[in-house]
Amino acid sequence: TFDKLTEIVKKNEVTFRFWLGPKLIVMLTDPRDYE
């Protein structure tokens, strides 16, 4: 499951978030988004 998510991020280079149990996970691909 996590491998598929990382594959999607590498292909699309998007920022997205999803719930993993009770925790919100945010995937950022652009370093400028961290600011």
C-alpha cells in the first residue's frame, strides 16, 4: 500500500494528504512547500 503511494507521488509530483488510521499524513514533493 505505501509502495503504491510513493509510486504515485514520484509519477505525479503532487502534494496530497490522507488519513492513516488516526493520523493525517501529508506527502510533499516540492521542497518549497515546506516553507
